[in-house]
Amino acid sequence: MKKITPLILVVFLLSANIVNAASLYIDPSGASFSKDDTFTAKIRLNTDSEECINAAEIRIDYPENLINVIDVSDGESIFTLWVEEPKINKDEGFVSFAGGIPGGYCGRIPGDPGLTNVIATLILQPNINADEPVNIPISFTENGNTVLLNDGRGTEASLELYGAEFSIQGTLVEGRGEWFDLLDEDNTAPESFTIELTKNNQVFDGKYYIAFSTTDKGSGIDHYEVLEKQIDDDFLARLFWFTRDDQEWRPAESPYVLRDQDLNSVISVKAVDNAGNERIATLIPPEALRKDNIVEDLVPLLIIGSILGGLVLFVKKKKQSINNES
């Protein structure tokens, strides 16, 4: 996912004015589930019809001794940029994240029967052994949530916050739960995306890095992986393929600093959603940016030549010694 810099958020907050414009709520606000069930709760945003929202910082509290947040899905999120991707603090019992949407979110489109105002989806699993029903509250942290207007000044909107309370029954039910049903039904790969190759002397010590981002409207993006595979477009590269480092998929986040700073590799990024579906994007660096590695490629040739020369010399001396003895 693409990120916006924390500085932008800071500027927004420092220039904030307060207006009446938004509410955050958990959907459903209340429901009953079995103690062995796995279910979801959506974090939704409502905004005044005359105002648009472009960023939000959100923190949600939950009783960690009664319920586990096993994942946070952004599959249906209206956010496309993330300052802080969803994080689960299991020790203190809270979920936090911050993000935004270019152009702003202005509320549900008139005539649209769906609720297109999801920011994130919590995947919840009860953590109780009681036989009697237990009520579990999920709430927005007081003074821990901020919503900003898309007005060019980062005006802070006053917020109404609505939590939820779930009743967990002591009885057992068949099945793995709502979240796992969704995973079973999700057979669609993440959306297509592109890889951006960048170099900036102000970041990463001037090294080349890539940026990438995509969305998944089913179960949400789980992780990314990167593969840098040598471009075999010259004789020496093909001849000495066995001298290269292992080329394998590596876990990655955007932005990602390339291992091959000479840009002599095909760069592939794999996006994997929570159901295991994959989408791969590929970038071949422009030939004008690649470095000529002829000297480096000659090193293994010189080494092998030296070894062969030494063997020849050894055999020659050995034969000469045998001939002298005879």
C-alpha cells in the first residue's frame, strides 16, 4: 500500500479548526456469537453531506482477556493511502491505524444501496471458557481518534463515536466462523498494480528503491514479496550462473530498497491476499540505468582459469618427476 508521510498528517493537525462533520461507528453494534465462533466487525465512517474526509487516525480498545483480534482486513476500505497500516497490540488490547483517500470521501453516492464507508474490518475470536453468556465491549479510544476534512487546510472534524457490545454464548456451534467462510469464498486475486523505480539522494543513502501498492476487495492484502532475478543477456552471465546469490522471493514492504543496485535484475512483486490468492507485477529496469558488470563477471573466469592453470602445472610437474625417477 502507498504511504503518505507523517509530516503531512502533522501539518494537518497543527492547522486544525473544528467543525461538525463526522461519526465513526462499529457495525454491527451488537450481536450474539458462540464462544468458538470467528466473526467480523466493520469500522465505518459517516460524514456530513456537505463535507468530504481525506484522512483519519483511529484507535480501538478491546478487552484482551476476553477476545482476540486475529487480523485487520482492508479489503473493503475506502482508504488507499496509509500513514500507519493496521497494527494489533495484543498485550494492551487495542488496534491502531491511520490513512486517507486522495480527493476525499464525501459519503455514500445517492442511489447506491450499499454502505461504501468501510475503513477496516476487525476479525474477532472470543477467548472465554465460561458456559454463561459474556458481554464484550469494543470501543473507540477516548481522545485517540482524529478525522480531517478535505479542505486543503487539514481542518479537524468533531467526532461522534459509537462502539459495540457483543454477547458471547457458552454453547458451541458447527463451522469455523464468518471470517473463514469469507476466506473459502475468496478466489479472486488482488487488483493489478505497477512497480515504481526511484532514487533520491535524501532517502536510503541514495540507493535505488521501489514503491508498490494494490488492493484486494475480497479478504484484503496479507503481505507482499519481492524477487530480483538476474537478467541473463550476456555470455558471461549465462556461463557463471552458479556464482550468483540465491534468487528467491523475500517478504517486503513498500518502499523496498533493491539488493541489486546495478539494476541488472528483473524485479517482481507478489501481492498475496488473506485467502492466498496472488497477483504479480514485473519491472525490467531501463537499459540506460544498468551498470556494466564486465569486470565483476570476469572475476569467476579468472578464478577458474587460475585453478585450471594450477592443475595443469601440477600434472606437468608430476609427470616430470615420474620421468626423472625412471
